[in-house]
Amino acid sequence: MKGLILISGGFDSAVVAKIMKDKGLELKAIHFSYEPFTNNSPEIKSREICKILNIPFEVYNISKEIEKISKKCIHKYYFILTKRLMHKKAEEIAKKEKYDVLINGENIGQVGSQTIENLMSIDNAVRITILRPVLCLDKQEIIDKAREFGFYDLCSGPEVCDILGPKNPATKTKIEIIEKEEKKWMYT
């Protein structure tokens, strides 16, 4: 089985990459860059994780799209809309390159976009199966795994993916509203 992993440079995706590599999946990692809104430290971390794990790695810049989302959509839906964007782009790559599944480090309740309702809104964006190996782990369990795998120091540092995001994100979205918001930026 071939898996396309969405890697951010943080603890969650690094742990997931190691877990899935150890399970024997053929992996490729993709990183979505927010430059120039952020620096390139997430890309550097992601690249180093992939080098350690011997996983092919590619970067895709989505700064233009996230800027549109932040300006044209109801701001509280920003994180759901950006995750849907990433999953749609990842699905396109997976289809073109014949990967069977997408893999990410999302887990229930860690951040506002990771409630059951919001994960359902994200899943609805694609048809490909999404694996979430750390779905039911809490943050401390993931950090402990990062230490165990030798990634703790590499993955430490500030989160930058929320640079354009709201202070009070939506935690219980409905797909009809998300699809309506998505149209505001996708077709302009």
C-alpha cells in the first residue's frame, strides 16, 4: 500500500510518519508552505524528518489560496477551509502518482479544527481514504512518542500554520455552510 503523508514539521506529523514507515507503507511526504506569511522553518523541519526516515519529500506553496480564504470567507471557518484545500491538493497528487491513502497527524480535540464535526467536514472534501494514526492520542502521548523516536528537539518550536487564522475558530461546522464558504474563494 502507498500512502501520501501531509507533513507540517510538528510533533504529530513526524510521529505519524515514523509509525507508518514502521508499518511498511510506501510513503511520500508533502508539505504545504505558507511562505511569505511564515518563514521556512516548518519546511526545513519537515525535510529533515523525511531525510531521517528516508521518505521522498515535496513542497507546495499555498500562500495565495490561504490569503484568499482569510480575506473572502467568514474567518471562523479558516482552519476547516485550509485543511480542505490541503486535502484536495493532496488527493490530486495521490491520484496522479497512484497513492492509495492520505495520512495526517490530526487527532480529536487537540485544536478547534479537530472536533468530530470538523473532521467530517474535512473528510467530505475528498473521496480518498484518510488515515489518522494518532487520532485518539492526546498531545502529551504524541510528544512522548516524538521523544522516543528522536524527533522532539527537531519538532519543537512555535506553531506557524495559524498565522492568518482566527482567535475563535468554529468547532462545530456543517458541511452546507463550509461548501458555501469554499465557493467564495475558489471561483474568484
